[in-house]
Amino acid sequence: MFPYPHRKPPHQASESSMSTTLQTAPAVATPVSISRIASIDIIRGAVMVIMAIDHVRVYSGLPAGGPTPGIFFTRWITHFCAPAFIFLAGTSIFFYTRKHTGVSRFLIIRGLWLIFLELTILRLAWTFNFDFAHYEMAGVIWVIGCCMILMAALVKLPLPVSAAIGIIIIAAHNLLDPHIGKLLEGMDANKFSALWKIGYIGFFAGPVQFGPNGPNLIVLYSLVPWIGVIAAGYAFGKVLSLEPARRKQICLLIGLGAVALFLLLRGFNLYGDPRPWHHSVISNNGAPPMPAFLSFLNCTKYPASLNFLLMTLGPIIALIPFLENARGATSRAIAMFGRVPFFFYVLHIPLIHALALIVSKIRLGYVSPWLFTNHPMGNPEPPDGYPWSLPLLYLVWAVTIALLYFASRWFAKVKATSRASWLKYI
């Protein structure tokens, strides 16, 4: 969600123009710079496309994971999206610092801008109603904005220090797991409850209430561990500045090492997730217990556990060197989405919502009022007879991506050719 300003797509730019636009380290050759950015854009574009699946699911009325394998994996595959967004946002900050001055000021302004958009435009897009007193949601755009504000300080530290801070937060925050129950007791009476909810516990401790008549803030993404993820991504930018062979070696070492550590910690329930996988998970609708394999993969996302981050970031990092030489129309299309992630994100929510209204009218003969009260956490429950089938969900998703392709292609060309300073905030 953090742009590389004013660059042409890798397949359109010449080596000289790309070298000028995407400076990293002086020792890095221009072709390395091109391939590195291409691989990042492909990954970011791919997770944008995958993310849209879950946001279509929000309006489909289907539950977030379970009770069937099809619904479970429809949700599970999208778990890779938020870690990739936030990690690569940190990586993009690293490259931005190599070319620009006044980085801290830019990060603060952009962070505040993202928070504002989350609480206004995106809140409206999710619900299509102006009842802001009903609720506000601190989602992924919110947490990226907050993390950018905090990164304004971290970029002033030596890179190894920022890396250490990020890794410690990711690895150590689950040490609080045994104490969460006590923290939740009497949370609302605690004068620091809002800080706990925003900083770590999130919506499980209830919303943050702003005044007696103010909106409830549902904290979907707490600051911890995501500030650690963005800080680690920032430090990872140094790895991507290395020559290709060394870069590939380190990416594979980190990525496969993370997967191996996940299998070890999760397999033996040693550490890193408050929910042991061997426990049967009963769904709210009384469906049979979740199979062990699905339970194994069902790591805690809110707040994101160490195991969740190892499971998702490990494969993403390991894939980076293999995507550096990706070619073809499909790779170019996916990379194009990755060059305009924020534009894609802001546009895809109201588009999906509008398509859901059309589907409701076609299926039910009327537009369900639920579509104006629903939000990403699925409250309230959809009315009887409303939930879609999985094939319909994926059909609406395909239509969404097709429509977004043309809009994103247009905006990518605008960003590649325009020097307007405001574009770096979109």
C-alpha cells in the first residue's frame, strides 16, 4: 500500500529511465532493480486480487472460515494478504528513503491520510450509510497508517535496530497469551482500556467507545504485531538490494526457515498461537468439529500470532526470487495491480458492495436491507435465505477483477506519466 512514485511498468520502461526512477544502492545494477520491483509488484498485485475474494465473501453472507473445506479455504487463502501488504509497505519505505529526503514528514502525512480515509470514505464504502455513530472500523488501511506514523521515528534508527525491534515484536508478543484472560477482566473499567484495545487486544475486548454518544471503534487490526511486521519489511529492503544470487539465497533461507519454524512450533503446539490446533473447533451454527488439518492451519489472525505470520510471510518471502523473471501477459496484469494497490483497495470495496446490491435484486427481487448494515466482521447475521453459493461468490469476484483491471490500468498509466506530487499519496 506504499507506492514507488512515478515509475513506468517494468515491461515499458527502458533501463535508463528505470535506473533513474528506482535508485536503490549504488552497487546494484539496473537490471537487478527492474526485476526486484517486478517481483514485489507481482506479489502485491496477486494478494490484492486474492484479497478481493474475502471482501466479496463479506457481502455473500457466508461465514469467515468453515464449516466446509470450500468455505474454509476461501477464507484461508486470503490470510496471506494483510501480512504481505504490511510487510511490503515496510520494504517500499526502505526504497523510498534511498531516493527522498523528508521521509519522516511524508510518512506522518501519509499515515494520517490513510487513517482519515479508513474512518470516512472506506467506512461509507463498506456500509453505504452515513450512520457513523453506529460504528467505525480500524481495518488494514488504518493500521498501515498508524504504522507509517510510527515508522517516521524508526527510519531514523540504524537499520539493524529497526530490524531487531520488528523481529522482537513479532516473536515475543505471544508471551502475553497466558495473561490475556486477566487483561480482559474488567477491561472497560480500566482507564487504559482504549490503549490496550488499539495497541494489542483488538476487538475481542470490545469496541473503543468515544464519549457517551460517540461511535464505537472496532479495532480489527491492532498495532501489535503489525508495527513489527512493517519494521521487519523495512529492514528486508536491504536484502532486496543485494546481487541476485545472494538475494535469492537469503530469501530462501528466511522464507523456508519461517515455514520450518511454523511447522515445528505449530506441530507440537510449543509456542506462537493461543489456540492449539488439536482442539476441536465447534462452529457457531452447530456444524461438526473442524478437522484436525484445518484446525492446524486455523491460526489466530486477530491479533496476528507468530504462527500466523510465519505461515503467511514465509512462503511470500521464499517466492520473491522466483518471480523476478516472470514474464507474460498474466504477470504483467498482476504486476499492474501491484503498482496501484491503494487505488485498487479504495475502489474495490464500493464496487463489490454495488455488485452485491445487484445480485440481491436479481436473486431476491429486492435489495436486502442487510447490505446497508453489514460490516466486515459479519454483524448482524445475514437474513435467512440470503447467503450465496460459493460458485456465485467466485463469479462476482471474477467480475470485480475484470472491471478493476481497466480502471487500474488507466490509473497506472497516469502515475507513470504524471509528475503531480499528490499522486504519491494514492
